[in-house]
Amino acid sequence: TIEWWDIIISYFTGGNIVARVGIIVIFFGVAFLLKYSVERNIVPIEYRLASIFLGAITMLVLGWRLRQNRNTYALILQGGGIGVMYLTIFAALKLYHLIPMWAALGLLIFLPVFSAFLAITQEARALAVIGIIGGFLAPVLTSTGGGSHIVLFSYYALLNGGILLTAWHRSWRELNLIGFFFTFAIGSTWGARSFQPEMFATTEPFLILFFLFYLTIGLLFANKQPLRHKGYIDCSMVFGTPIICFAIQSKLVAPYEYGLAWSALAMATIYASLAWLVFRRGSEAMRTMVESFLAMGVVFGTVAIPLALDGRWTATAWALEGSAIIWIAIRQDRHIARIFGLAMQILAGFSFLSAINAPNGAVAVINGFYLGSLIIALAGFFSSYCLFTNRDKMKTAGQESVLLLVWALLWWFGAGLHEIDTFVDHYYKLTATLIFCSMSALASYIIAEKLYWPDLKHVYKGLLAVMGTGALYHGASFATHPYAYGGYLSWNLAFVSLYWLLFREEKKASPNLLQTLHVGTLLLLISLLSWEACWWTDHLVQGAGIWNIATLAIVPSLFILLLTKYHNTIDWPVKPRQATYLYHSMAPIVLYLLAGTVLINLGSKGDPWPLQYLPLLNPLDLTQIFVLIVLVYWSLVLNIRLDVQPFSLSGKQRVIVAVGTTFLWLNAVLIRTLHYWGGVRFNARAMMASDLVQTSLAIFWTLSAFAIMAWGSRHKLRPVWMAGAGLIGVVLIKLFTFDLAHTETIERIVSFLGVGVICLVIGYLAPLPPHSQGEDESE
């Protein structure tokens, strides 16, 4: 494939560079001379133009005579002569009106045919290139800003006719590219500056004509390829022509509501028909052209839908154009073209976002914004998959595939979330989002399996993050339960989808990743169910009492109990991942329950409304008993059956934690009992000042120490006995620092007496265990 840079380099390195540069200088000099003479009126214009035209003929004749001996030099002279002729004729017609239209038209028809004949006869690409450049530059260099666009485009139509004639006989791509560039660059510039809606009837036919010219040239180029290059196509002609023409067409039909949509439909029909006609010829060499035309037919047929609803045609067309270029580039193994196609899709996205404030339409999904975004996403998916399937054949194709896949996913999810945000009621946005993301994850996984496209499978890995974010959003936005506003449907679908995907990936994905997803999913499930149960409990008791708080402990504890008890019988997902579910998943829940035990027992009075308070037989204490039993059971099963030490704690350390937690809870039971039965206000200051509370605590702590020391003495466990003794020491410090100042009350006196009596009993019934079997320290 010859690119623009190659054309420029080849021109200046193709032999006799001085002559090549000289002819360009002469051409510009003639143009400037014409303008100079016009401004100063030095010589009558008729003589000036006639002499210039005669000089051009002289160059042409001389070049023809030298064609045998000095071929390169001769071709340069011929090309320069033809270019000057173009310039002179156009100036005489447009600037000075010295020749009639019919004469100018005849000459301008003759020149491209004649230059094409010379180029074909002499196999002279350079002659064709120089001649056609001169022809296109003539009106540009002689322009004064006025003139008729009909004359300009008629003239360019003649030039393009000469290019078409040449293309009929020779596959000279540089000639096609020059005509393509000048025609549409100058036409687009004129349209941006000068087009008015009333000019539509005199402009549209030329656009159609130029479109047909280069559509035909693209066909001829593919058909004229030598045998070893059969199947190659000119991407600039095949794909560039429709996109440029479509861009210009948007300007022309802007006043018409559905003008661009009808234009897209017309182009879709043309390309689909051409694909069918070329296919009917049965030439294997034209297979790429058939596929390209078919792709463009599909492209414009698809684009017609959003264009009928919205004006964001540039981005969608670029995206589809980029995907088509990547597809062709893969078939022809053109790395630069692949990069260009990829860049086009990225630019299409930014172009689309630049029009984000445009009207979006009043109907969900069937509107320009969503359909346009969908086209960009589908173009990205298609390109990514094409690159993925050819990753072993082409360097960097794998990385390009991943980049485009990420790009496509961003547009897919971005478009869906935008539709939800725009059209779904505020209360149901989370429900719609979860359903959309869950179905997308399922669909991507199923499609990935069908197409053997593992990169697409990774979509499911983000579903848990979406669910977690959704839960936080719901908690921050609504004072209600997760199953509200359709949540019962969306959350169930999300969890079922995620667990099904995890099941399918059981032996395929990274073990560490799967463990993280299993842990996160279970923790989120427990959190949501606890939240749901808490809300319903609070709703039933009308916001009173401790019942709702109790459910926040009961639900997680039930999960711990069931998973611990049935870890060997739940075939999936627990049995294959016992450590994951029993330890890694439950450890955060255990810490949560322990922290909750501390906080609730320190700060809650455990109101059992509508029931009367009974120590131990109330919602809070019964829940606490259940939690402690479950935690002990969980710890024993982990240690005995799975040989896992929770939190790396030894057996002795776990006992200390259990005893300490139980002791804290029993102190809280005592204080709550004193609050309800003793009439002590439930706040820290009142409790500290209450003689009843202080006496009760002193006696309770001493009795607790007695129980600990008796256990240690009976089992000859000196450390246990010493722990009880330490508690006695705390009681004594309390008595002689705090209680001693309030000995005028009967309660504080009772505390001193009670502690003293208990200490005596301890000394008798629970002596310090000996160091060894023969050592007796009971006395």
C-alpha cells in the first residue's frame, strides 16, 4: 500500500530531482504571474493567457519528442505543460470570462482524457500525477474568492472523469489518492464556508457524482491488481469515500429532519446491492471487496436507525469505519492500518462525548444517545475479537485486542447506566443497574465460551464490586431495606448469576481470585440479609426495643452455625473450599460479632419492649448466649477438624478471649438488671455514683474470681488461679481507692464485707495449686 508520505518521497527521489522541483516552481510561478498581471494590468490579459498557453503546448511537444531518449525529463515536461494548460483555461473562464463556457468545457473534457492517454501510453505515473495535481490546483491558485460553485464542481467532475478513465486501464493508486484528496478537501472547505441551503439542488448532484466516481475507482483498483496481489483493496477508496461523502452529506441535508437517515439508508442499499452483484460474478479474488461492501451496507443500515433519531452520526460512522479498517488490515496484515482503525474508534468515542448535551430522545433505548453508544461498543467488540483471533499471527494484536475490549465494555456499561439514570425512577435505579450488570456478566461469559474468547470472561469479576457499591449507595440514599423497590428481584438475580459464574470458573480462574470473590460474595450476602432482617424486625416493633439490633447478630451467627455444622455436606461451594468458607469468610463475621458484643454491652440497656425485662431471658441476653455458643463451636471445629487456629491464637489464648467476653457480658447483665430492677439511671455518671451498682460489681467480681480460682485449684492450673487472683487484686484496688471514700453508705459497707467473706471462702476452698505433686501450699 502506497501512503501519502511514500508518494511524496517517491516523487522527489524518482530521478532528475532538479527537474521535478523545477516544474513545481514553474507551476507556482505561473500562478503568481497571473495574479500579478491581474493586479497591475501590465499586458492585455488575452495576450498573457495566450502566451502562457502556447508555452504549455511547447513544453508538452518538447516532452513528447524527448520521450524515447530522456524519458523521465520528458514526462516532467509533459506533466508541467498539462498542469499549466489547466491553469490557463480555468483562469480564462472563471477570472476573465474570455472564452465561452462551451469552449472551456470542451478543452477541460479534452485535457483529462488527453493526459490520461499520454500517461497510459507511456506507463507514466509521474505524468498522470503531475497533470492531475496541476488540474486540481488551477482553480485554487487563481481563485479570488468569487465564482460559481457549479463551474468549480463541473471542472472537478471532468478531472475525476480523467482519473476514472486512467483507473479503467491502470491501477495507479497515487493518482486515485490525489484526486480523492483534492476533490473532497476542496469540496469540504467550500461547503464549510459558502454552502447555503438554497444551493442544495445544485450541489447534491455533484456529491453523488463524486461518490460514484470513487466507488467505481475502488472497484477498478481491486479488479486490476496483479495475480499475486489479488484480493487487495484500497481502504481509502472503499472506506474513505463513503465516510467523507456521508460527512459532507450531513451538511447538505442539515435542514431536512430525516435527510441524513435517508442518506444512510440509500448508501446501505447501494453497498448491499454492490456486494450482491460482485458476489454473483463468483470471483474469489474479489471476495474481500464483497465482504467490504457488505460490511459497509451493514454499517450504514445500522447507522440509519440512530440518525433517524439523533444527529451524532460522526462518531458512530467513525467507529464503524475504524472497525472495518481493522478487519481489512488484519486480512492484509497492515499494522499501521490497524493502529489507524483503533485510533478512529477512540476518536469516535470522544467525538460522541463532545455532543453529550445534545437532545437524547424521549424513549428509553430507542434514542440517538443509546443507539450511538451501542454502535461504538459493538464496533469495539468486533474489532477486539478480530484482533484476538489473529493474535498469534500479528505482533501487538493481543494488546490491541485487550485495549479495544476495555473500550467497548466502557461504552456498553456507560450507555446502559446512562439510560438507567435518564429514564428510570430514582427509587428503581439500583434495581435496574443490578439487573443490567448481572445480565451483562452472564451474556459476556456465555458469548466468551461460545467464541473461545477468554478475555471477555473477565467481565464477571467486576460484578461483586458493582453489587458492593450498589449496597453502599442504597444504604446512603434510602432509609429502607435492600429488597425494597424491586430489590428482591435484582439482588437475587445478581447473587444467583455470580454464584453460577463462580461455579463455572471453579477450576479455571486463579485460586486467589476465586477465594477473594467467594469471600466477598458471602460477606455481602450475609450483610444484606442481616440488613433486611433488621429492617423488618424494626418495622414490626415500630422502632422500639433491642429487637432489630439482635437480628444483626442472629443472622450472621446462623450462617456461622450452619456452615460450621454442614461444611462437609454442602457439595458446592463449601465442601471444596472449607478453609475459605469456614475461616476466611467467617473470620470477619466473628470479629464483627465480638466487636458488637463489646459495644452493645457497654452502651445498650437492652430494652425488650413490649416485654418486661428478665435477666438472661430477654432478646439481648438470649442473642448474646447464642452468639457465644456459636463462636465457641466454630473455634472448636476449626481447631479439631480443620487443624486451623483462629486468628493464630493458641487454645489458651482462645479460652482467655472467651472468658473475657463472657465476663464482660455478665457485667452488662448485672448493670442492666440494676437499671430495670434497681431504678438506676442508665448512663455512666449515674452508674459510677450508684452505691448499689458499685457494691454489686465488687461482689460479682469477687464471686467471679472465686469461680476462676476454684477451677484452677481443682485442676491444679496455677495460671488460671493466678488470673482469678488478679481479679481479686482489681477488686481490692477498687475498694480502697474508690469505695473507701463512700463508706458512709450501707451499700459500700456491704461491698467491703461481701468481698472479705468471699476471700475467706476462696482461701479455704480454692487454695493455690502446688508447683509439683509433693508441694503443698494450702496453708
